[in-house]
Amino acid sequence: MRYRLPFLTLLLTFLLAPSAAAVQQLKVLAWDGYADTDLVREFEQKYKAKVAVTFVYSDDELWGKVSEAKNGDYDLLAVNTAELQRYIQKGFVRAIDTQQIPNIAQQLPRFQQRDAIPGLVKNNQTYAIPYTYSEMGLIYNRKLVHQPPDSINALWNPAYAGKVLAFNTSNHNFTLAALGLGMTSPFNQSPEQLQLSARRLVELRRNLLTFYSSPQEAVKLFKTQEVALIYANYGSQQLKALADVGADVGYTMPQDGTLAWLDCWAIGQRAGPLAEQWINFMLEEKTSSRLTNVHGLANTLHESSGHHNTKLIWLEPIENADARISLWEQIISGDVMERF
């Protein structure tokens, strides 16, 4: 009996002590440069949380991870406005409590006017907060390309055969092919037009050195192979990455139309209020400036010094993502022209 009091004291101490399971957790899907390790660590310390970041390198990969996840595994997604609609339609993301994100007030006015940005607002509820954006221009090797390319069709130029890098993704590449073919609605192609674009992409495949999947991979290929032209899916981020290794490159915007993306933070369907705190943290001056100063990306707090001397075509939802993915898989697997 003399041990009863100490035993009860120990038991109560154990039951009342905070457990590891009580630590708030976030699972984040993001692109390279959006969630640097030191910033994640700072967020974890500030909010007594644990954050697991998974990086993706294409819209197809992002969609695959979210759609295959069990029980809404991901709390935050970095997704562009053109892709956002299918996440909303499938119920993969929830409305955002903007009152819990006071740093929205620090954004440039055009990003605060969310109902003026197609796709962000549905039924008067906000489903994504703008974070970073870029045009997708052409990076050219000054040693091999002496005149800056002025058309997207430069990617198909036989003079650069075997010296072109294109990005490995289904959605943008069909849009690019449509722009090169002069289609008036590159985001909304008929089945017949998709077949034409597919044939054009087979031609592109034949002109390439390879497809790349990340800025780092493109830099490595540029350093080790003879590369004349790169379609810059990551825009100014890629330009900075190449400049940082001393590459002699130029950057130009195709005059027949330059695609541009706006990436936003969206919140998973089952995520708690810590998700809003993550977005608020990522909109702080220090974290937003990191996008520009370290990664060469524009942020939503300050005006970009990028290229705005040509027609920017903001990405829009596409007619049939599954059809594009299916055709793209055939193209990169090596199917011949006659199959399309």
C-alpha cells in the first residue's frame, strides 16, 4: 500500500503528458523551390508541427499522387489555376478560410482580387491562394543559336535536331502543338484536333535530345550534352539555374503566344486549420522573397521584373485531361506517326 501514491502520480503524469501523436502534422505536395528545408523547419518550430514535403515535377504526377492517395492524405497542394478545377470537381480540395490568412492583405492588388482570376472562386468560396507565377519561354544557347527564336515552332526546327529539350508533360505539350499549328482554341481541342496535335508532337519527339522533368535535370543535360534550345516550363527559375552554373544562354518569349502559369496553394479536403497557417507563413515577406532571390520565381507581394513585351496566354482548363495523358503516353513510348 505504501507504493500506491507514487504509482498513481506516475500514472497521471503519463496520461497527462503530451504524446507524439498530439503533434500537428501536415503533408504537402509542392514543386521544387516552394518549400525549402530551412523554411519548413522554421514553420515546424513556430507551430510545434511536423511537415512532410513531397516534391512533384509535372501536373500529371501531382494529379496521380492526389487521386491515388487514401483518405485525403495530402493537406496542401501547389497547383496551377488551369488544373485546379478538376481537384474541386473531384472533391479533393476544400474551401479556404481566408480570414485565417492575414498576409493576403500584403499581396499585390491583382492577386487579392481572387474572383477576377478564373477558377479560384466557386459559389463565393475561395479554393486557392496565388503564390507564384511565370511565363514559359524559350531558353537558347548563345553559342549555337545566334538569332533569338521568335516562334514556338523553333522547337521543330531541323537545324536543332537532337539538340532540343522539351518538358515531359501531357497538358502543356498538346497546347504548345496547337499554338504552333495556329489553332484558335489550344486549350479546347476537338478529338480530331488532338490527333493533329499528337502527330505534331511525334514530330517534336523526333527533333529532341530528350524530355526533361525538373530544372536540375535540364541543367545537368545542358552541362553534359550539346543543347541548343530548351522549352522552359519553369520559366525564369530555369533561366536562373542555368545562369548560376555559368551557362551562356538567352531567354525569349515566342511572339505567336507564350504560355504562362499561376501556381496557388490549395487545401486538401480533410486538412485542419494548420493548413491556413502554412499559406499565411508562405506569404510572409521573407518566404515570398525567397522565391525570387533564390529560385528566380516571381512572388505575389512584389512586381516582377520579367518579360512582358509579348502576348502572355494564361493557362486554362483543358478539354479532356485523360485523353491527353493517354495520347502522351503513346507518344513518349515511341508510337509511330501512323498510329495517330
